[in-house]
Amino acid sequence: MDVTSHVKLLINDAIGFRRHLHQHPELSFKEVQTQAYIKSTLSRYGMDAHFMPSAQGLVYIIGNNPTKHTKCLLIRADMDALPIQELTTIPFKSTVPKIMHACGHDIHMTVVAFTAIIMKQLYTQWAGSLKVIFQPGEEVLPGGASLMIEEGVLQNPKVDHAMALHVLPGLESGKVGFLQGPYMASSDELHVSVNGRGGHAALRKQLNDPVIASSDFIVQLHNRFNLTELKIPTVVSIGKVTADGATNVIPDTVQLKGTIRTRDEKWRIKVHHIIAELAAAVASQYGVEIKVEIIKGYPSLENDSAFTQQNELIAQQVVGAENVVKLEPRMTAEDFAFFTQHVPSCFFRIGTGFSNKPNAEVHSPYFEANETSIEIGIRTLTSLCLNYFNHNSF
């Protein structure tokens, strides 16, 4: 029996699995019932979790001899939902107030879970170890990927390559997308405190105005990184400004919060230094103190070119060359990037868009995934896994 036949036999179960997850979303690092439901479902197919890391992660190992290292591929699904009130009209919408699978993680879990089931059913057709992980906390720092790596998910057996997929509502269901090399940005948090001497707004000579200094600092950041034509795409944006004064009161302190994003790790470090230099220059000019704190978040995501190219060729055989597209690089971030820092990896997209109605983006209360993408996702990911173990190049 081939992959397509297995998928057809399981697709109704897969859709039911996805709808249950969609109706019962849980926030990052609180995926207790999600973990229990995945365990219960996979146990019915004869699969027991290999181990459960801290928080709500799950790890399964499938293979002819999973204790002896031959070749090991990791596939990953993220489990968490978002703090969003669902506003779709689908009959299986979220039953949890103000929490929604608005980023497609319910689709990811479904595709990975049923790929694992089929790979177990086809275990005599391949040799090696398939490590299947369900990861908590993709949406918030420090990211569940980093925690699972710290707990040894890349060892015992040692992982050689890693794969993950993500929904893309702008791409019609039936299509998949790949991009070799740098794909998604790093994401760091910028926290700035501008401390001056406030007072009566009319007595300008008595002030070292942190509001004016903050304004200039924001403009300089914008001009340096967002308006300048840089070789490496970069974003430095301030999204929150807190100046707790009044119409006639200048505060002593202004707080700024923002994001730093780029798709090159060496340049990322340089950007941090440039921000500190700009802060020092503005502080000197206005006679204020500027404290800069940068909280490092997810690294940039870079797909291994050879591994991704091979997967793209296999995907063309699965869905047709006309349905495999080249992705555009993005400035959004993804914690699967932690895996790409350790092992050659491929992060690809499956289209979840509808052709007959508008498609809301992810993180929208109106986000809706076309369920026909589930079958495409399972067929594609399973075929990529089988090819990996039966292809001598890896």
C-alpha cells in the first residue's frame, strides 16, 4: 500500500483530530490537555511516547532499531495557541474564550501526528530513526525549541537532519513552498529607558527633556535601519512609548519597547552594537541617560540548501511541479530556527488558502485554514521522510 492509500484511509481521523485540537486550544507552556490528547490518540495506533521533556513536550522515536544510530531525522510540530478571541463562523470554532489556534498549529500537529502513524505502518520500507516531537511554547520567549534542545532532544539518537512545516494562508491549498538558504528573521526585544530631568513643561531651561531625547532616538533608529538601503534586510521598530507626564508636565523617564529583526547572525550582533552607539550619542547630545537592554530571542532561520533542494524535488513528484512554489524571505520569526542552528534543516510551507473567498492572515481572529491542506501536508511530509531514509545523499 502506498502513501496516498494510507492517507485516504486515515484522513477522516486526521480531520477529527484537527477539529478537536482547534476547539480546545491552550496557551504557550500550558498545553496540558493538548499533550494528553496527542498521547491518547497515538497510543490507539500502537505508539507510546519515548519521553516527555519539561513543560508539555512529547517525543516519539520510530524505526527498525531506534536504539542504534544509523540515520536520524527529526520532524517537529508546535502545540500552542494564541490569546485571541476567535471570530470565524466555522462549526468547530474554539470553545475557550480569548484563546484560538490562529497560527495553524492545530494543522501542524495533525500533519506530523499522522505522518508518524503512517511511517510506523510503513516501517519495513525504510531504515533509520524518525524522531517525532511535539513542542510547547513556540509563540513566546524563550521558545520551546530552545528548551527541548537543552534537554537533549537532538541526542539519543543523535539527530542528523530536521524538518518542520507551517501553514501559509496566502498560498492556495494544494500548493507547497520552499526556499533554500536564509528564510526568516531573528527576533530580539529592545527595552530602552531614557532618564532625564523633568518638570514644568513651560520651564524649558530647567529640563533635560527625556521626551525630546526619546523622539530623536526613535527617529535615528528608523533612519539608520528602516530607511537606509542595507545589504542585509533589517528592521528596528519601536512599538511602545511610555511617557507618564501631563499636558504641562515633562516626566523624568520615558520607556521605549520595540523589536530588532535581521536575517544574518553576524549582522545581528553588529546591529546591537550600533543601537548602543546611537543611544550613547543621543544621551550626550541631550544630557540624559539612556539605558539599553536587548533580550535575545529567536535566531534567524536558514534552510540547508542541499537538503531543501532535495525535498523540493520530491514535493514536485507528490503534488506536481506546478504546485511547488519558491517562497519569499520573511521578516517574521520562528523558533524552529534554533534547530537550524544545530543541524541541517528544512522549514517549508503548505498552502491553506481558499480560492473562493478572502484569506485572513495568521494571528488574526478571522484566520481559517482550508482542511484540504491536511491531506496534502501528510502526503508531502511522509514522502519527504521516506525519501530521506532511502536517499543515499544524506
